[in-house]
Amino acid sequence: MEEISLGVPRDVIESLPEGEESTAALDMQRSVEGIEARINQAIADAASEEEAAGRVVEAIERMEDHLERYDEFVPELRAWGQSPIYAIAWRNLQAALLTQLYEIEWLTAHLDRERNYRLVEDGIRLSDREED
């Protein structure tokens, strides 16, 4: 299994206010480096591609939680008369990282399989839904 390489997309950095972009961009880069290091360590520790995918799914779920949290900040910041630009940029960064992970060929099929497995394991089944 090859190492995963993630990066901060240029459009996310360009969305930051002028003058502030270098500090926020540096924070984003450090965050991405940490995520990348944890994912690569989890992959290196895994005995198989399936196990590695399971560990990557855990990282994906954390990123999805962060994305939702940043998205919830946007209307709250606007309500308080604050600019939501940083919350939007961090939300977009999380979405970009998720996209980057799903573009990795060896990982994609395993990710879908693992996520579907977790849905069933958690007891969420189509047959459990009430009829409308």
C-alpha cells in the first residue's frame, strides 16, 4: 500500500482575506500534514488493505464531523455580524481532503465497502425503515 499525499487546494487559500492568508494557510498546511501523517501511520500499521481502509474511514468520519461543525458556524457567525470566511475556508478544506481520499484508486473500493459494512453493523438497514 502506498502512502497517501494530501494538500491544501489553491482555491481554498485564495478564498482567505488578503493579508491574513499566510497565517491561515500555514495553519491549514500544518493541519493537513497532521492528518496525512496519522492516516499514513494507520495504513503502515494495518495488516491488509481492508484493515487500512477501515482506519481511513475513521479519519473520513472525523473530517465529515468537522465539515458539518464548520458548516454550522456559518449562519451563527452571520447572525452575530461576523464574517464566516474562515469557517467556510475550513469547511471547504475538509471537503477537499475527502475528495482527495476518494480519488486514491486502491482505497476507493475498500472505503465504500467499509462504510456499507459499518452501516449494517450499526443496525441501520433498509428493511428497518418504516413504510411511508
